[in-house]
Amino acid sequence: MAQRETWTSRAGFIFAAVGSAVGLGNIWSFPFQTASNGGAAFLVVYLLAVFLIGFPTMLIEFTIGRRSKQNAVSAFAELGYGDWTFAGAIGVFASFITLAFYSVVGGWVISYIVGSVTGAYLGDAGAYFGSVSSGLVAVGAHALFIAVTIGIVAFGVADGIERATKFMIPAILVLLVGLAVWASTLPGAGAGYSYYLSPDFSVIASNFGDIVPAAMGQAFFTLSLGFGVMIAYASYLGRDDSLPGDSAIIVVLNTIVALLAGFAVFPILAATSGVGGASGGAGTAFIALAGAFGQLPAGQIIGLVFFIVLLFAALSSSISLLEAPTSYVVDSQGMERRTVAIGIGAVAFVLGIAPAYGYVGLFNDLVFNVLLPVAVLFIALFVGWVANREAVDELGRGSSIGEGATTIWLWWVRIVVPIAVIVTLYLGVTSFYTGLTTGAYF
Ligand code: TRP
């Protein structure tokens, strides 16, 4: 079999992992989850979820990946625990489901770039969303988005994924800073900041059952956890650098991008339709923002920049969602990467026809409320209670963190992470079930 690929450098891995993490989750979902869950109160719970649960969970995947040097399905057998293969298989299957609806939303972004150029959404933002979000236009844009994703993954780990993310991540950062600075000059920006940044803790107390699963799901999603992406990416590490160090950089950069997106979006909403009116389904963000761009001076240019940022973010993540199943087939069947990427991408395209006809909400909630917590729960139990010696050893390699810190991490992964995930899963499944039975998705 051919030599397995590796990143060209530590920075290459970090760019790719940040690219996976920074996505629609940061720029589309985060500001609007925050807006509809009470503003700053949600932000506080979300940051706790990211740093206390997400960060240690990322280390779970990094240790499995770098230790096994295998994709997320084969990794378990490679480490000598073939019985746990199902845990990786659930994740990789879920990454494939996620890719299907993620690509549909990526297609919406393409339509909004076109709409920014033609000015088509400036007059009636709701009508524009209606015309591009489902039906043939949505299917076509979804096809285009997934084709670009396949194109990048087909080029491979270093020449495709690493090269694309090294370009896209700096571009996202620079453009988002520009947008946030511009937004700060809008009249009424202050009201946006205060909703975003001054927490009202009574909101948490009275909406605990909604805020906690939303914040936890958002934390796992934004960090690309659970679905074997970070296992696959860490499996291409050629040498031992500090996993906690890399993980800290990735988590912090990902958080900075989400916060920046909030600094752009909240003043824009406050200056136009208002921050409170942004709750609702998957389309709200597109309608609210496009409507805002229609009312603002230079809104068309700002809209173009915003949707280009969103497209880069979406692509640098969708390639990781395709890489997880692709790496499995390449590793285990020894097939050619290009063929595999095209084949899996084509099947994800077909599966995505359902969300392209109006079921984005269903796919989104299935992923956030059910698949993510289930997948994270299994890998946490695996590393905490089964492969704990290997994981602790791997965590220490190339890193200067002491035995004390590693032990705390292990017990955290054994006890705290599973409890947090089980609570999330219970609340998330309950709300998903309610949605199914009340017909919210159909
Ligand atoms: N993190 C990405 C975002 O925020 C989405 C994503 C990419 C993802 N790969 C993933 C989510 C793996 C869960 C698992 O948009």
C-alpha cells in the first residue's frame, strides 16, 4: 500500500483543524443561537461548554488519532479494541449525514454571493430566501458546493486540505475584523453590544433546559468533535508535538472567530431590525442579515464580503466532513483517494436532496441534539475507561504538561464529560422528540 500522507508541518495541521472548526457553526449558527437564547447569558454557558467540555474532548480525539495513525473507524482495532469500532463508525456515518445538509446550507451561501452581486435580495430578503433555499436552485447550488469540496479533498491532505485552509483562514480573520470594525460605526451599535455582552443570569435559570443542550451542541459542533474528523486529522501528524498546545490554539482561534462574528452581526441587527427579533429556524439568519444589508449604506458590498467569508468558512469545514469517511475507505480498502472522494461526495449529494427540499431543520437538529452527544459519549467512555493508559501516554508525548494535569484530564474525561453529555443528550432528545411529534420538521 502507498505511504500514508502527513501534514507538511505543525502549522499545516493547525490550519486544517482550525479550518474544520471555523465554519457555518461560528458565523451562521453562533450569533443566531446567541440571539435566540437570551444573548450574553447564552454566551457565558457556551464559553463554559467550549473550554470545560469541548477542549478536553478534542484531546480525546487527538490522542486516538495520533496514537493509531488511522481513520476514526479503523483506529479502534489498530489500538487493540476492535469491539469499539462501532463508536468510530457512528461518528463517521454522522459526519456523512452532516455533510449532506451542511452542503445544502453551503449552497445557500453561494446563492447569497450571487444575490449580493446582482442585488437580488436587497428589496425583499424573505422572498429571496424562499426562492433559493429549497427546490431546484437549492439542489443546483448544493451540487456546486459539494463539487468544490470534493475537488479539494481529492487533492489530498497536504496539497488539498492544508493548502486550501492556509489561504482561507487568514482571509476569514482579516475580513471578519474589517466587518466588525465597520459594524461598530453603525448608529445603534451600542444596543447590539449590550445584548451580546451583558448577561442576565435570570435568563439562564428560567431557560436552563433549552440553553444547556443548545450551548453544548454548539460547542461540540463548532469544534468539529464526535464525528472522527479530529481523529482523522491527528492521524496525519508525522511527529510528536504538544497535543494540549495545539488543541489550545485551535480552541482559542475558533472562539475568536465566533466572537468576531458576533461583533459584526449584533450591531448590524441592532442598527436595522433589532436584536430580539432573530429567533426562529435555519433561514432566520439569512433573512435577517440580508434584510439588514438591504437597509444599510454600502450594504451590497458589505453583504458580498460577509457571504464570501461565510463561503470560505463553510468550505474549510465541509472538506473535513468529507475527509472523515474518505480516509476510512482509503485506509481500509487501499482505493485511490480521488475515486473515493468523488464516490462519497456523490452519495452525500443525493442524501442532501432532502434538506434541499426543506428539511434542513430536521437534519440540523438530528445532528445537534442526538448524533453529536451520542458520538462524543462513546469516545469519552472509550478513552476514559478502556484505552486510558494509551491515551494518557500519548497525551504526554511532545508536551511539557505534567503527570498531575494528565491525571486530572483523565478523571475529567471519565466522569465530568460523560455526565455533561448525558444531561445534554436527555434534554436534546426530548426536544427533538417533541419536534417530531408536533410536526415541527415536516
Ligand atoms: N465545525 C464546523 C462548523 O462550525 C462544522 C463541522 C466540520 C463539524 N466538521 C465537523 C461538526 C465534524 C461536527 C463534527 O461549522
